Amino acid sequence: MRDKRKEKILTEISLLAAKLGREVKLMEVCGSHTQVIWRYGIRGLLPANVKLTTGPGCPVCVTAQEDIDLIVFLARAGIPVASYGDVLRVPGFYGSLEEAKKEGAKVFTIYSVEEAIALKKTLPDLVFFGLGFDTTAPMTAYAIKKGLTVFSTHKLFLPAMEALLEMGEVKIDGFINPGHVSTIIGIAPYKKLKVPQVITGFTEEDVLVGIYMLIKQLAEGRVEVENQYLRSVRPDGNPTARKLIFEVFRIADGLWRGFGKIPGSGLEIKSKFKNQDARHKYKNIFKKFVFKEQRQMKACRCSEIIRGLSRPTTCPLFGRACNPDKPFGPCMVSVEGACNLEYRFQDKS
Amino acid sequence: MKNPTALTINLEDGGGGYKSWLLIRQLRKFLSVKTGWQHQQDDAAVYPLGKNNLVFTTDAFIVDPLFFPGGDIGKIAVCGTINDLAVMGAKPLGLSLSMVIEEGFPRGALFKIMKSIDQMSRVVRVPIVTGDTKVMDKGKLDKIIITTAGIGLAEKIISNDGAQVGDLIITSGDLGEHTVALLSTRFDYKTQIKSDSRPLCQELEAVGKYLKACKDPTRGGLAANIAEIADKSKVKIILEEKNLPFKKETVALSELLGIDIFSFASEGRFIAAIAPQRAGLVIKKLKRFNPQAKIIGRAEKGKGVFLKTGLGGLRSIEMPRGKLIPRIC
Amino acid sequence: MCLAFPGKIISIKGDQAVVDFGGIIKNANVTLAKVQVGDFVIVHAGFAIQKLTDEEAWDAIKFYKQNEG
């Protein structure tokens, strides 16, 4: 990014923030945005009255402990499990998938569902741990149509943004909207949230411009859904991907860490694909499962952190008992988790 | 739930990040005899012999895959140890070679590795003078482990605790390509990038006397090695993001895999602290070997390692921890 | 996990495209987006999810167009 332009944007942000006067809190809801903000030291470049807070956009962080326990329980019962790498280290009552693997369970890390589809040829019992938001659900839907058995914890993202606003625990003056969820869902669905929003891309320039556009809305008293990520987000998103999602999934209640049940936020496999729904196929194994909220988890503040209620530094475990080597909760496990990022990039001098 | 892995050694303990550093510190505590030797926490140990110094180092190599674009385990087994001597300011005299081989390992592959070892030995003109070979039952070892030890002589030792406030930090060339070569092979990405594995003897002969601290950023990458210099020299180091020489492929792979570029290893580069008035001369000499030799930061009063980002923001770079890249060297 | 990266399509065969991500080359599944050889796409978890608009639009867009100079 040319220095001249960067200086210009930062100056414009300062002028607008001064015009605003009051303190405003912007929330980024996508883990990748949180990463960019930390990697480029963006917080430190903003005027004092513009605050950034992290929301629940890290799919690993918002996966309910119960779902982690169920998949680890399944793996320990001898069923081979394939999963995206990030979630392997999240600890639950029965340990993490990684620990289960060390103790003999068949657990495979994959980068794309196509690897899982290939694996299934030699491991017909393979279950894919389907995790992620609107961006990742189409791939799982594709894989289900190709015969893969899936344990779905997929979630739709927008209901969580609604829940955050409704719960009103944190003052949110504007959202930096998730660029790749928006690539799938488009612009219109966000209109029902009555706060300024800017759909933003992922380079450091994109994020600065997105913040500028939000402050401009606030200074001018507008409440709109603007699109900064023009190169990837079309007004109608990706209809092909959405069609595929709803061919295979139906909307149900979603179980979120920190939020509990959010109505209309979960994706359940349709009964037409019942035989590939691991929750149904392995009913007999799951019958033996008893959910116990992990005792240690009580001290973990991940649930509040993903709602923007606390900063990682206010958690008593942060940096002491909980760090990237020995993480207590998913916010420290995931490289996009608020705690992990704060730990790695904070000034420790 | 108790953490059962606390009782055993884990992969992170060997990753070159914070945990490795902790383990090595713990293991050193068991070794009570030190007589006569200095710099035992450096890249090599030093035994003063009047005007000269005997320098001694060792390394084990478990890289996976064994053969990768730009080299193989034999090449890095020689270069790695040669470079550990060179970055201390020593002229290597001889190497030992010990190999533990899994039953069933193809003879052809073993001979290919030996040819690479010989080729490197000829390039640096340092003989393999002693060694050992063992074979273990199939399944008890993953293919092969190679350990090399090396001795050299140095008139002046370059340690890694000599950086001072005001010094500039330099790199001898672009960074991270060894890891790119390995990861692209491991994760099935195609690229033109080859491992940067090569001996550093000539560069260090050319500029060694100007270096106040020096390391080759292998395991643990730029982050771990800069952190070590900063920590041992008791200075704060600030790197300038826009000056860091990473090829576009290195950046791309780091983004694609979500692995921090600062943990990417180089096997044929060094980073060093130099007095600012020497910078022009040193960079000019190093550019003859690699056009990407450049100043990448400076040392200030304080502690820790920081990055001045392309946007002008400041953030810390810490020792890699958590998920690390296994079997890089 | 919004982790997605832009790359250029070098070739397409059926469902699979060979994509160049700045010198790192990997396959991507192209069933979710209408794309052609030469297009820039955004790839997430091994699938192209959208064709990126022409390169001019990459240059952080709106703000620059309004405030150039």
C-alpha cells in the first residue's frame, strides 16, 4: 500500500473521528479480520475514540463444548474422524481430537473435503466433522452429495450478529462484516440489522478502508450496509453455493459456545440424507454419551470473550495456565481466536 | 482433566519454538561438568587454545521428506553443521557422520544421500573423518536419522550475545525458502522454490569480523533466532516489515497454510547484528552472494522483538509456540 | 477459517482447476463458481467460491476512486 494513500486514509479517519467526538465501538466478527488487525498493529493507528472489539467469528471458538465432546467420544469409540486442522486441539471433557489420536483413535487432518472423500474409499466408516459458517457449509454439502458421512455443527453467521445486538451486553456502533460469508450470502440479508455495517476484505488496506467507511457512516448519521469488498462480494452473493447448502441442509437451532441456543442458526442434515448424518447413523454410540461440562472450563472466559464482553487479558487463566502451548479453551487454540492472537501479538516488554 | 502429555516428551518440545528452548534448558541442568569450555549455549561450544579457539558442534537431522526440491537430508546434514561452525567465526576442520537406518531402507536412497554428503564435503573442502552406522528393526524408526558433529578453529568468536543498542540487524539474503520447499512437497503444492540450503563459509569469511552477533535462522525461523539474539544481548530488536526479503511464493504459502512466516526456516542464510557505520560495507560484500542481503532492523534499549508493520503500526513478534512445523531439519 | 486466498486459474479439467497463488500452485474445485482460464478466484478450503472482478478493482476500490490525487 503506498504510503501516501495510507497516510490519507488515516488522516481522514482522524478527521471524521474528531468530528464524531464521542467514543465508538466497532466490532469485527471474522477471525481473519482479527488476525489482520493484530498483524498490522491497526488498533494502535486509530484515534483514541475509535475502539475495536472482537466478536464470535472464529468457527472453532464458537463450537459448543458438547459438540467437541460428541466427536471426540465418537473417535474414541473407534470411528475414524476427519477434520479441518484448527479444531484438533480444542479440549473437551474427553480430551481433544489430538489427544484421542495420540491414544490410538483414527483422526485425520484435511485441508479440503475432497481429501475426506478420497479417504472414505479406504475407510468406509469415516465421519467428517463439518464445522464452519456459510462459507464452509457448501463444501460439506458437496461432500454429502458425494457420499461422505458428516457430523454437522455448521452454523449460519447472521443470527449470531442479531443475537449480539438483541442481547445488548456490549455497545456495538458498527460491524466490520465478514468478507467471505458475504461472498456466499450477498448484501441484502444484513439489512435487517439496524447498525452501520461495511462488508470488508482482508488486506490491511481493505480493513483500513472498511473502518474509514464505518466512521463516515457514523459521522454522517447514516445506517447502511456498504460493500468495500467489491472484488469478491456481489449483491446476490453466490446463489449456486446457497442452493447447494439448502439442498442438503435445513435450518434448525444452532448450539453456540457462549450464546447457547440461537434459533435459526444451525444447519442440520435433511432426512433425505439421513444415512450420511453421523448423529443419526451412530445413534447407538451417542446413546452412551453423557454431557459433563468440563470442570476446568468454568474458569475459561472464552464464552464472554466471543460475545465481546471481556478482553482476553481479564481472564485469570490468560498467559498463565492458558497459552498457545497449553490452551484451556478454543479461543486460545485457534490461530484466529481472540486469546491466541492477543497472546502472540501483545506487547510484552 | 489431567494433562497426561505433561509426563512425556511431545512434538512441540522439538519444534524449535518456546517449548524446545525450555526443554534444552531443563536438560542442560543435568550436565554438571563444564571445565574449560565456553559458549555452551551458543550454536557451538568453544575451547580456547591460546590465540586460537577450538569450536565444536553437533546436530541431528530428521527432515521429512528426505528428498526435497533443492536438496536432501545428506546435504543439510553437512551444511547445517558447517554453518553452525561458520556462524561462530570458525573455519571447519572435519565432520563426523553417524547414521541410524531403518531395516528395509532402500540402498539406492542411502547411496544417493551419501553422494550428496560427499558433494557438500567437496564444495566446502571439509572431510568426513569418522562415523558410525546402525540398523534398527523395521517399524522402530522412521527411515533414517543422521547426526553430524563438526570441529573448527576460530581466531575470533562471533557469539550471539554481542548485539548492542544502536546496532543494525541484517540478513544475508531472502528468507524462509527451505520451509517453503518442504511444506510445498508435504502438502502437495507445486512451486519453483527450492530449499535455500547451502554453506555460509564464504560469506562469513568475507564479513565475519564485522559481526557482533550471528545466527542462522533454521529451526524456529526468524522469530526464534532474532529472539535469542535479543534475549542474550539484552536489547530490544525492531524489524521493519517492508525491508524483510520474502519472495512472493513464501508469503503466499504462509497465507495459504495459515503458518506464521516468521517461523519459516532458512538453511543457507544468516542474520546478524553489526555496528551502523559498517552496514554499507557489509551489505555491499554480501550482495555479491545474494542480491537480497539487506538491513532489516535495529537494536534499541529494552527487551523483546517487535515488527514495525507496513502500515506503520508496531506489534510484537514472539518466539513460535503452539502449532509448529515438524521435521523441518 | 474465513481463510481464503486469491489465485489465478491456469487450467481447468472437469471439476478441477489448477490455480496459481503467486507462484504456489494447487488444485481447486470449481463447481461452486462460474470461472474460466485466466480468471482470478478466491479459494476457500479447496473450493473456488467466487470469481474476482478485474484487477483494477483490487486497488482498495471506492475510497481511492473518490479521493484520488
